Amino acid sequence: MDLALNWYLSLSAVLFTIGVLGVLLRRNAIVIFLSIELMLNAVNLSLVAFSQAFGDVDGQILVFFVMSVAAAEAAVGLAIVIALFRNKLTVNVNEINLFRG
Amino acid sequence: MELLVQLILLPPLLVAAFNGMMGLFAPGYRTNEWLIGGLATAAVALPFVVTVSIFLGFHHEPEIVRYFTWMAAGDLTVDFAYRIDQLSLIMTLIVTGVGALIHLYSIGYMKGDPGYWRFFAYLNLFIFAMLNLVLAENLPVLFLGWEGVGLCSYLLIGFWYTDLKNSAAANKAFIVNRIGDFAFLLAMFILFQAVTGFFDGPFGLDFTTLLSADTLGALGNGTLLAVALLFFIGATGKSAQIPLFVWLPDAMAGPTPVSALIHAATMVTSGLYLLARLSPMILLAPTAMVVIAIVGALTAIMAATIAITQNDIKRVLAYSTVSQLGYMFLAAGVGAFFVAIFHVMTHAFFKACLFLGSGSVIHAMHDVEHELEHKGLVPGHGGEHRDEHAAPPRYADLPYEGGFDAQDMRTMGGLRKYMPITAITFGIATIAIAGIPPLAGFFSKDEILFKAFEYGYNGHPYAYFVWIIGIVTAILTAIYMTRAYLLTFEGRERWPDAMDTKPHESPWTMWVPLAVLAFFSVIGGFFGLPAVLGESWIHHWLGSEYGGPVAEPLHELHVSHSLEWGLLIFGALWAALGVFYAWTQWGRRGLEADASLKRRLGFLYGIFSTKYKVDEFYDATVVKPIVEGSRRGLAPFDQNWVDGTVNGVATLVRGIAGRLRGIQTGVVQNYALAVVLGVAVVIALMIFV
Amino acid sequence: MLEPFLFFLFAVLAVVGALGMLISRNPVQSALWMVMTLFAVACLYLTLNAQFIGVVQILVYAGAIMVLFLFVIMLLNLEATPRLGGLDWKKGVAFVLGVAVLAQLLVILSLRLNAAPTLLPAAEAADATSVENLGLALLTEHAFSLEIIGVLLLAATIGAVLLAKKRFV
């Protein structure tokens, strides 16, 4: 059987949903962060699949940039987690509610 | 020409801004009185020089200078355009010439006042607005100046605003003027509506279009009447005529140079200027002219009768101004617009001279007051601390109730000895306004009366009526002005401790303008000689008969020369009689003459001295109902309904917000949940829609 | 028949890794499960002829970023989150929503994209998306974006240093 684009996209959807669930269910800020990375990866996968299906290199270039931004985001995000931990002595997002109205 | 008009208009504006800004933001600058006053005076003297140069090179061809478009909307296109013609030139000469002299005078008069910089900034701003008014080529720009002078008048009447009386006077002037301004606006709207009906292309109420024969011919009689009457109502506000004259006497609360410049020589004549500018249009509305003439005549005689009974020197002059303005409207009402402008000119000379003279007297009497306060003879202004057990201080007797008043003629008298220059100039101006030949007032006033007579002679019976009132007013004028002079400068000194407390003559910055103005009060009349004596220059300059901008009615019947001679001589003798009568009364008996006049006139004197109770009448019919109605009806409505609604909305919002803020838990995952919910909804929409 | 086999193998590995990350109580375990997913996805990239992206995935993600995560987790000495008794309503809602989104996505794929093309044969795609073409496009057409990414990384570095400094917050 020929592999359809849909297989890759379905896998991407499954990974993305697992990432969403991680963001919604976990309370550890670092694990939430990991879940976000997972969501990014899911999207990357669909982009590469599209690139392959259409024979167009632009999809891979976009993935490259997403990875760069993810790296930057990881650096800054983890720095924020460290700063938060230093202040609150926790990374549990339920206990961090500075935005409360 | 563009540059020259800029040189006329911009210096007062720029110096006003400079003095105002520097005074406001650099308090150290305020003490440079000579710099402030000198700059301000130069800013008016320069336009005067420029105007003279234009005037000398003027060849009966109106010139229009256009700078930029002010506003454009639909058919309306208003340019910032100025008009140099005979009429605007003569008004500009008066405004800048008299204005420069009064600025010079103010340098001395306002010396030491903490608001010195403010005063000169306002005064220059006034000159700018007034120049806008007289030079405007269209009605909107004229209206800009019209409102500008009203604003400056308000600011300067209330110049010493710490005294509530002055603020009240300023408010009164402003509010009463609003009524007239409203009529002015209505007139502009009606004109615009009417003219755009038949005139194609952009129209900005400019005089060139407005006063052309085509436009005037196309306007209906009803429109002309309405417009003429509305403009006249506007003029009654600015020029203090019945029924809106009540603000002018109160306006004397301002500094005396302001009274001289704004409330005697320039601003109050702007109504006349407006009528003269629109004279071709006014002439086409005969009914309006009847109203103008009769209102003018009644104002003239009413104000003159009040002036006889007044004791405050500035109030006498204020009512005299109202009366003289009435004369001018009388002249306009009989079609003699150029004579009205002639009287504006001569009146500017002698009334400015009189006001400045009174200012000089008040200046001196203020020093007398300070000296007396120092000696403990009159109560001081500040509530100084006194020992309660000590005997109450013994104040000198005054001829009236209340404290010492530096403006009251009853405490003056005999001032000629101490201030000869002021006395002589004031005396010259007095006989000028009284109408003694060959001084300025004689020619202008006599020309007005003659024109009224001539108009009546040509089949307008109402003109005879106003002529008779004018004649009665003429002798009243001679009497009350002579009385004012005699009570102030002649007789014995009536202030307390007169042996040791001497007034002084004013400094040169004050008496030089007096002398100049007195000189013009003497020769000013020769610009408009009556027909039997020679050629009237002002008639040739302004009259439409000779290509000028001021229209005049055509007279078929000419008054014979012998009759004209007769009227002339009668006018002179009549004025002389008034002066002589006043001399026999106040010259010989001083204040007692007032008492005997009161006895002789009986209840009439009561009416005169209470100013016909006009203020009280307005108070009862207009002010009270409005104030009471507001207090009873509007205030509760405002507090309960309007405020209630506003506060209710605020309370409602706060209540809802108080509930809603609970949603903001600050837990980021809840927000994320909401986002995912939104995503689910959007995808569902994509699938099912 | 190799390709479907490889796809399903790595797809299962990726999903298992992701679920493991989701379920582990200990953050270190989560991170390690995540590494497995990243490797699986990198292999999927290789099956898609995206060699460059696959290698970068391993170098940057599995190499750099995950090491950073583990470093931080250990630096903060995080312990396993205690088990909470039962599911609260919020978790239930979140779970239902997540599954609903997945279902919707799959419905869309089956409804709207059933006409989607199959992947190009490897030989054809290899030409178009070769590393050579990728490099050319990156350094010509997208050169400016590449530079901007450099600036972004610099800014992120400075920001991270500032945030992590002791006196910052």
C-alpha cells in the first residue's frame, strides 16, 4: 500500500493532542514545557510531510525556523522557571497565580 | 500689500504672545515694566506707521489680500482675506493711533501693578482682534475679530478679578454680548442660505460678492429686513444700545485705559462699523432704518439723562459714551453712515481724552487716599488689627456713605491747581463733546443733526422725531459734561485734610497722550466740514457718491443754504447755552446745584439717578426666573436624574466587574482550557458549517 | 513494503514516548520519555527524505534542549509529584476536551483530506527536497530570515542570562 499523507497527519494530530493534554493536566511547569515542545514537534512532522508530498523545500525551511525559535524559547522559558522557583520555591502552576483578578 | 497687511496684523499678536508667555513662564520677566510696556506700545505704533503709509498712497481702489483658506465645506469657502479700502483704513488709523497713545499712557498708569504683563498681553491681543474686525473681507473673519474683542473686553473688565464685583461686571458684559452675537450668527446663516440660492460657486460671505449690485438686487425684501435687523441687534450688544446697553456702565470696573480704548474709542464702535460696512444692504431695508434711528435716539437721551445724576466720574463718561453711540446709530438710521463714522472718529479723540484724563485724576486721588489712610483719616482697605479697648478711630466726614472713593467727584474739586495739564486737556475735550465750535464734537454732532433734518425734509417723518430728540440730547450733553468738569477741577477742594494733602500731576507718559488727543479733539472736526463752510473731506473719502464704500441715500430736495446756516448757528448757541447753564449752577454753587436740580426735577430725578431701573427690570424678568427656575427645577433634576443615571451606570459596572473578576483565577491552566475550548468550537464550525 | 513498516514502527514509538511523558510522575522520567519521542520523530523525518531536519532534530532537540531540561530539573531537585486522590472536574473536562479535539482533527482528515495526494516516490522527492536545495534556499531566498534568527537567538541568550541571575526578580 502507498503511504498517504493522511497517515502522517493523523500521527501529528495524535501527538499534538497528547501535548495539549499534557498542558492541561500536568501541574509541573517543566512537564508543561515539555508538552509544548511535543506540540511543536507534532506540527513540524506535518510540515515535513507536506514538504515531501508536494516536493517543496519551503516546508523544511519553516521547520528549521520553528526549531530555532523553540531553542530560544526553551532557554528563556527555563530561565523563567528558575527565577520563579527561586521566588516561590515551587514549579506547581496551581500555586502560581500572580494574575488573579 | 500682503507684507504690509502682515506688518499691521502680526506685531500685536506676536508681542501679545511673547509678553503673555514670558510673563507666564518666567516670573522674573514680569518686573521689566519698561520692556513689557515699550514692546507693547511699539507693537501698536508700528501698525499705525504702516497704515499711515498705506493711507497716503491710497488711490480709491479697494485692495483685497488673501492669505489662505480658513475653512471649506460644500458651498462654503471662507478665506483669511483682508480688505484695504477707505473705510477699513480710517478705522485702522483710529484703532492703532488711539491705541498706541493709550498703550503709552498705560505704561505710567499701570506702574507697579502685579498683573502688568497680563494687562499688556491682553491689550495687544485686543488690538489684534480689533484689526481683524475692521480689516476683514468677509463676515466670518469679521466675526472672529468681533468675538476676539469681546473676549479681551471680558478679560480686561475682570482684570482685577480678586474683587468679585469686577468678575461679575465681566460676566455681565460677556453674557449680554452673547445675545447680540447670537443675532449676528443668525444673520450670517440667513445671508448664506439666501445667497447660495442664486449664486453659483464657492461663497464665503465676502463683502465683494455680498455688496455687489447683483446680489443686493436678488435678495428679497423680507430677507433684507431680517438680516438688517439681526445685524442691528448684534450691533446693539457690542455698541451698548437699548436694550443691551446695561453692560457698558458696569464695564468701568476695568482699568481706566481699558475704558478709554475698548469701551469708548474702539470696540463699542464696531457695531457702527458693521452697519457702515453693510450700508448698501441696510439702506435697502427702510423699516430697519427706522428702528435703528429710533433706538439710537432713545438710547442717546436716556443715557444723557442718567449721566446728569451720576457722581462717579467714570460712570458719567460711560453713560456719555452710550449716549454718543446712540447719536451714531441715529445717524446710521437716517442714512448718514459716513457721518456716523466721522462721529466715531471725533468721539474716539475726545472720549479717549476724557477717559484718560479721568484716569489721571483717579491716579492722583488714589495717592491722596493712601496718604489719608496713612494719616488715619479714612478707613484702610485691609482689616488692620486694632485694640478693642482703644477709642474707635475718628474718620473725617465725607459727603457720602461708605469709604473714600477715588472715583467720586464729590470728594474732588479744585484739581486744576494741582494737575494743570490734565485739567486743560479735560476741559478741551469737554467743550469738544459739548459741541462748542470750532472743536471736533461740534462738526460731527451738528452734521448728524443736520442729516437727520435733511432726511426728514426728504419725506421721512420719523427723522424729524429723532432730530428733535437729538437736539434735546445735545444740550443735556453740554450740561452733564460741563458739570463733570466743574465738579472735578473747579471750586474748592472737598477731600478731607485738603490743606496738607496735595494731589500731583501725572508723569509724562500719561500727559503726552492727553495732549495729543486734546490736540486732535480741537482739529478733528475739520475733516468733515458742513457743506456751507467748505468741502467735507470725510464725505469725499468714504461716500459712495465719490467711489467710496459707504452708501448714502439720494436726496431730491436740498435744504437751502440759509436754513443750513441757521441750523448751524442754532446748534452752536444751543450748546453754548448748555455750558452756560451748567456754569451758573455747578460753577457757582458746586454740589448744592445737584440738590437743587433734584428738587426741581422731582420724581424724574429719581428715575434718572436709578438708571430707569433697567437693571432691576432685567433682574426681575430675566435673571431671577432663570436662576430660580434652575434652582427649583433643574437642580433637583440634575442631582437626582442626571447624576443618578451616571452614578447608577458606574455602580452597575462595578457590581458586574466584581462578579466577573472571579473568573480571573490567575491559574494559567484554566486559561489554556478556555483556549482549547475555543479551538474545539472553531474546528466544529469548520466541520459542520 | 519497507516504508509502511518503518512508519508504523516509529509512529508507535513516538506515541508511546509521548504517553509516557504525559503519565510519568517524575519529571526526569518525563524528559527521558520525551527523548524517545524525539528520536522516533527524527527517524520519521528520515523516512520522509528530510535528512537535514532529522539530523538537526537529534542534535538540537534530543541533544541540546533536552539536556537543558534535564539540567534544570536536576538543578531544582524536583521530586515526583504526589498522587492526588481521584480526578477533579477540571481534569475531567480537560481530558474530554483533548479527546474531542483529537476526534475532530481525525474527522477533518478523513472528510476533507481524503482526496489528499499520496507522498511522492522517494526518488522524485529526493531531488526537490535534497539538502543541497534546502541549503540553497536557506542562504539565498531566506537569507534575511536566517540572519534575524541569529539575532533572536542572541537576544534569547542575553534574556536567559538576565532572568537567571540572582538579583533579577
